[in-house]
Amino acid sequence: MPVFDRERLRVFVDSPVFHRAVIAVIALNGIALGLETSHGLADRHATAFLVIDRVILGVFVIEIILRIVVHGKAFFRDPWSWFDLIIVGMALVPASESVSILRLFRFLRVLRLISVVPGMRRVVSALFTMFTVLTVENWPQVAGDVMAKEPLAWIFFATFIVITAFFVLNLLIGVIVSAMEAEVNAQRWKEDQELELKQHTAVMDEIRALSERADRLAAALPVAVSTRPAGADARDAAPADRTPGGEAPQPE
């Protein structure tokens, strides 16, 4: 590409108008994704949402290509450029019903506001820096750079480390206690299950024993009736045929 044309393209890509247009497209993408969460709108205007999605994705691809053409190797030396490239690249992965989880990558496009808006870049950079201080990993270098301009910044770093260490310690204690509680509950549940199994086995054995005794009694009952003396029924029935005085009734 001629130098003149490339410079004109560079001016266009780095212009505030271009950045505002990209921000507007990202905002439109967020609005469209929000409207798609309504099943009624998504069903009635499925084709319109699909066209909007493809147009927005096409704009992002063209933007990335223009930035690569304009900045060349410098594009790949910028971590935020890699951030944009990865998000757009994931959006280009074809999604089907079997891999519908890939459709969620569209929501990551909204995160491009972080790389497009310089203020959000500073916020994110500050949050990663504070996380570095929180982990007490290489924090003297961060504190030294700040204290070179603000000598009293050590007060902030000391207070921040103490407070965050307190919260992290409480978080770790909470996680450990929760894990121990879950382990104790699991052990108690196991013991309860074993006790219930023993009780159930004992009850079933008792029921089985009672059933066997009932079967033996039922089997022995006819034998006892058949071995009674032949005149036993007559003797048992005789008192019923006598008068209250003990004499047999006289025939009329």
C-alpha cells in the first residue's frame, strides 16, 4: 500500500470519529443481545436479530483488519489488540446446536468497551495492579514507582495490604470450615445410614422370626384338634342338655 494512502488510513483509524463509531457498534451489540433474552422478541424477529448479529460481526472483522494493516507488527505487540483479536476470533467460530455454548461468545463482544475506551483501560489496569499488591507478589516495585512521585503512598499500601490480607484470611478460614463441615456431615450421614441399616435388618429378622412361629402354630393346630378323644364332644355337650337342677329333662 502506498505510504500516502496508508497514512490517510492511519489517520482515519486513529481518529475519534472511528473510535466513537466502534463504541456505538459495541453498544448496539449489547442492546441487541439484551433484547434477544426476551423469548417473544427473539421468536418474532429471529431473522432481524441474525442479520444485525452478522452485520456487527462484519464491522468488527473489518475494524481488526484495518488496525492490522495500519499498525502492522505494532498491533501484535499491544496486549489490548490481542484481547480484541481473541474476542472477534471466538465470535467467528461456527456454532451449531451441538456446540450451542459457543453462542455465548457473542456476549464477550461487549467487553471490547474495555479496550476501546481509554478510561476503562486505566480502571482495569489499576484493578490488576491492586490484585498484584493483594497477592504481595512484586508489590515493592509497584510501591516504589508510586512512592517516587507520592512519598506518603506507603500509608495506602500498608493499609491496603493489611485490610485485604484480613479479608483473604477470613475467606480462606470460611472455605476450610465449610469443607470440614461438609466432611463431618458426610461422615454423620454415613454413620446414620449404617445405623438405619442395622435397625432395618434387626426389625426384618424379628418379623421373619414371628412369621416362622406363626407358621408353626398354624401347622400344629389341626393336629391338636384331630387327636382329641371321641367322646369328648358328647361329654362337652351333655351339660347343655341338663336342667338347672342337674337332672335330665323328662320327655313329655
